Amino acid sequence: MFGILNPNKSQKIKGTVVLMPKNVLDFNAITSIPKGSVLDAPGKIIGGFTGIVGEVVDTATAFLGRNVSMQLISATKTDAGGKGQVGKETFLSSHLPRLPTLGARQDAFSIFFEYDANFGIPGAFYIRNYTSAEFFLVSVTLEDIPNRGSVQFVCNSWIYNFKSYNKDRIFFTNDTYLPSQTPSALTHFRKEELLNLRGNGTGERKVYDRIYDYDVYNDLGNPDSSDKLVRPILGGSSTYPYPRRVRSGRKSTRRDLKSESPGEIYVPRDENFGHLKSSDFLIFDDVRGLYEGGIKLPTDILSQIAPLPALKEILRTDGEQALKFPPPHVIKVSKSAWMTDEEFGREMVAGVNPCVIRLLQEFPLKSTLDTAVYGDQSSTITKEQLETNLGELTVEQALNGKRLFVLDYHDAFMPYLEKINISAKAYATRTILFLQDDGTLKPIAIELSLPHSNGVQYGAESKVILPAEDGSVESTIWLLAKAHVIVNDSCYHQLMSHWLNTHAVIEPFIIATNRHLSVLHPINKLLYPHFRDTININGLARQSLINADGIIEQTFLPGPYSVEISSIVYKNWVFTDQALPADLIKRGLAVEDPSSPHGLRLAIEDYPYAVDGLEIWDAIKAWVQDYVSLYYPTDEAVQKDAEIQPWWKEAVEKGHGDLKDKPWWPKMQTIEDLVLSCSIIIWTASALHAAVNFGQYPYGGYILNRPTHSRRLIPEKGTPEYDEMVKSPQKAYLKTITSKYQTVIDLSVIEILSRHASDEVYLGERDSKYWTSDSRAVQAFTKFGTKLAEIEEKIHSRNKDSSLKNRYGPVQLPYSLLVRTSEEGLTFKGIPNSISI
């Protein structure tokens, strides 16, 4: 029990402020306020300060004196205007170097506020930084508040000099309120902060801004530099629809007034707090040299790949610039198992791109391409060709028994092949697989298609390749055909499954959340951890990965058409299909069955991504249901939420504006709408991204297993290339796939992308135990974490079951991408809360 405070007697209440200075490891730029500084009001310094020339003080001293101030705002007592009372400006008091709860690189300071009962209970505070350097405010704790006890503020925000802001920076307690339940004293401040975050939609954003607004992808090209660097604007048209990104407002290019000129990528300041995804840092034998002995790395390559932050830290070089990569998981046990048909099929359900394969439900395969533009693009695979590898089954029997599956990239690549093959040599592929009695997938036919030699309007010219006995010329052709399939798959994975379906589609929801859901809102608290660093990494991608002549264009087959192709695929993106059960049903990989686990019967029982994923999906949805039910007793409560309704409306109509009229969008009129939408967002940002990201180097780090580029077609009989293939199959393979130069760049990047940082926060965890003051929410979250731990143990148990062959395969690599937790580094497991790499 807390004593009752005499309303006529003032007392001091203690606060503890935790922060991190800018560049904390070499922080030497902040100096103390010199005596005699000119003040424009008591305690206010004109334009910040520059300090005494040459004087450098330690980190702690820099924040003392009259350098950082705070003012409490009451949640229970109002002024004459109906707003919460604002207390007296108070400055940090003393440094607390030995506070036991401090995290790495954090500093703590005490502060003492004058307080009396007439002020009520604090619900927010203003903060001002009078120094010339920004700092990262971690948290504030107020102690012994009468009738309340301690009050927690989880801040996690950069604080610049107060002159940088139109309004003083404000922070709210970790309490949770729907808009209609907000204490009247805080209502004005809640609305004002959201207005600040929206901005006015004009001007160029500055580094210290925290403004969230929408824009199209109009900054990927550089038309002023070269015609070769012109790229279409993605978003804002039916030709090239796309999710929106954060607006930066940079100047337009001279040649195209609708395109932004290259430059520093704007990221709302709190989206980037210094977190880096890094750790401590050709014949077949030639390729293995990348992993076992290193290769000489030309300095010009270093200069070209250097723009990607943290890349230099990952490249382990000696004084001679020899580059060495760690052995990828796929060859740790066997150097050749990757070549088997069984492993080829297994990676479609347990590899880095397990969400494309679908049930074959009609034969022959049809194309959805417009016949008026592309002619007849139907498959040429025949029943007779398939039945040579179906044992005693007919095609009809295999279809009826749900034993045939297809990996179909024909329609995605055919419209671009004429352009792609100007500088590359590639096919559009279709692969048919047979589900064997032991649950494994056997590839039984690969169709390789090119645009008709008289023009794509006349259809396709296709050849069908069938499996062959090892050691024959036909077996080499079969291996090359599989390589062409994987090139299609690698490109589709990187551009669609990974970039588009996780990174790009999530950013509009992050923007809308910051613009319309107050930090006091329960749904903001629910989604916040799943948005960490995503806008930042997406900005870096636009600058170095997916930009014109960036790393993706240099190393993946479509080259300058890479991101453009993802725009075409986005036309068929459906938000509700991103829920794993809906995705599996749509692809024919599952049917509803109340008697089966998770209410679904899988077409492939041993489908590691689906089996593990459904458990994670159900756990996420159960957690969201439990949490949402704490705040929304009825559908009407959702309908009348003054922040939820504009949040969803804007996420759909602006963030995904090119698809705004699609009928499948949830209407956000029911609790079910809210639960499903939040579950999809969380699943996409956490488990789905983990499934398609953290296996990139373990599988693709061995370029022979997952080539990203193809340089020549299958040799024709009677040509020198054919004779070379007969004489040296390995050399023919290497001359077909990604070049050594491209390989070095590709591996350097995917090694970074596949690593976990030391400060990773995983699904079911929070970076602060004070994320909410609602004990009911904490209890529900603990239940979620317990469930995820149980699932993790079940995954480990399944991986020990020798009857589940798809879980480990010929390469002996247990499927662990959906194991929730991980150590730092290259681990092939771990589900971070957010898309932060």
C-alpha cells in the first residue's frame, strides 16, 4: 500500500533514465555547455551548443548539467484547456554507472521531479535534448508514485537537439488504451503525436525526421547517369503495381520528373538505431576452393560490393585479399548428395523456397498467358513420357491419387526470356514430380521452353528432358536441366518468395501502423516487435541490392528486369492467401479435414515446411486471439475503434493501393477480421521470412546446388559444346551456371543475410519485459512462449524420425528453419520477430 500524499505538501519522485549515446564505442563529440552560454529563456540554449574548442568530456558528463530535460504530463489531472497538466522542466541529476539492470553500452541517470497530489499520476513526459548530438533513449522508470507505485516508459527512440522538432518529443507510459478509453487528460497528446508522425506529405525528409508517408518505387533507376540504368516506376499503375515504400521526398531526376534521384535513403529515425546484422567477424574443386582454401579476390570486386553495409566485416581476408567462406550446410556431410534426384525434390518441400510447389490437378499443363500476345504456351509433356517413371500407374491414376506435383515457372519467365537471353541463356521451366511410396518426391520430367524462333507471339519451342542412368550423356543433360530449373527457382525465391512476399508487402503495414495506431493502442503493442528494422533493411536494399545495376541485377538471371518481374507477380498477390492454411489449400497441398491436425490433411504428409509451419501458424493465431479478446469484447468495438478503422483503410487503399479494389481484403468489421489480419502480418514478418531467408547460405552457399544464373543452353548434338559436354560433364556444368565473379558477390551477400545477430529477438520474446502494464496480456504472451517452446521440441523429435526422409534427405541436413530460437551466426534455424535482414 502506498501512503496518501498531503495535497499541500510537495515531494520529490525519483526517475531513472536509460540511454545510449550516439556512436557509443567512440563517443567523443559531446562537450559540456560552456559557462556564459546565451539563453533565449531560462534553461534554453539558442541553437544547441558547440562546446569549448578542443574540450572532450566523458559520456556521462555530457548529459548532466542543463543538457537534457524532462517534463511530466499528468494522466489524471487537466489544465483549464482540458489537457493533462504539464510539470516543471527538470534536468538529469547524476550518473548511475553500476545499475545492475543496464544492458550493454547503456548509461543510466537519475532525475528528481517536484511532485504533489494535485498533479495526479504521470501518463507521459516531454523530453528535450540541448546538446548538439543525438542519443538513443531506451527507457524511463518513475518510482514510488502515490496510488500507483512505479511507472514504466519503454522509449527506444532517437532524441535530437530540440530545435530539430516542431513539437517537443513526447513519450507515453506502457499502459494500454483503446482510443475511446484513453484518459481525457492524454487524449490531446495521443492525437497530436500521431499527427506529428504523419507529417504533411511535402518536402524532403531529414535524417532526424520520424515521419511516415507513402511513395512508389521510383528510386531504383538512375536515368540521369545512363540509359542502361533507366527502370520503370513500380506502383501507381496497372502495368506495374507494387506495395508502397516510405516516402523520402528527394529531388526528381532531370530526365524523368517522376523518378527520384539517387542519394541517401531516408529511414524514419527510430527505424534505424544502429542494429547491424553481422557477427564477429572453376571445376568442382575450384568451386570448393571458395570454402576450403579461399580464392584471390580482385580489388575491383571489393569496390563494387562495398556499398552494402557490413559486407566488409563479413569478408574474411588476409593481407593478400584471399576470400574464404564457411562450408555451407548442404555439403557438410556429403560433397555430392546435392546432385541426387531425391535431394532435388526434397528441397521443394524442405529447402529455402518451399512455398511454390503445387498439386498437379490437370493434364496437360495449361498456361495463363494471353494467347493473343504469347500464342499457345501449353505444355508439351506427354502421358507416355510421364508413365515411363510411374511404375505401373497411369497418369490418370496418379492424378486421382494426388501423386503428381509441379514446380511451374513457365508463365513467370516466358514474357521476359527474349530480353533476358540477350545477355544470358535461360529457359522457362516446368518440372513434374511423383510422390513415391516412401513419401519422397521424384522428378520425372522437366520441360525447358524458349520463345518461338519466329517470335513469342507464335508460342514456345519446348523440349522435355527425362531422368537417365548415371554415367550416360543423357544423365549429364538431365543434370543440366535440373540446373536450369534451380536457376528459375533461385530467382523466383529471391525476388518473389523473399523480397516481394515478405519485405515489400509488410512495409505498408508498418507505415500505416505508425501513422494511425498510437503507442498506447493494443494493436500497436501487438505488432510493434514484428516491424523492427524492416524499413531500414528495405531502404538499404533499394540502395544496394535491388537498384539498377545492384547486386541482385548483377548476380541473378533476370538482370535489369529482376524487380520488374516481381511487379507482374504482385498482380496476383492475395493478402488472405498469405495465411499458411489458405496458401496450402490454394496450392492443392492440403484440404480441410476436421479430423486431421490443424484441421488440414496434407497431400504430402512429410512436408517439413508445412508440418512445422502449421504448428507455428496456429500458435501465432491463438496468441493473437487471446490478446485481441482482452480489448475487443464485440465486433462493434472493432467497428467503432477510431484508430483501427483509418489504419486498415489506409493500409489497403494507400499502402497496397494498386490492389485496393480486390474483394478479398478483410473488411475490418469483426474480431475475426482483426485476428486474421494481425496473424497474417505476424506470420509473414516472422516465420515465413525465416523459412525463406535463413536457409539461403546453408543451401545456396554451394553455388553448384543453387545456381542463380545460366550462361548457355543445353548443347545440341553436333556442336562443339555437345562434344565438350560428353568429354567433360563437370566443365559443361560450370560453363552453364553462375560465373565465378557473380558467385563471389552472391555468396558474400547471402552469407550476411543468413546470419543471426547477437541481439536478435525471437518469436515469443520481447526486448523489454515492460512492454505492457497489462498483466493479462503478459500472461497470454507467456502462454504463447510456452507453446512455441513445445513446438521447438516436437520439431527436434521429428528430425530424429528416420521414417520422415524429407526432414533430412541425402545431404543429412535436418529441417530446422522453423525452430524458434538460435545462437548468433550461421545456424540454419531461428525465427526472429521481424524482417531485419
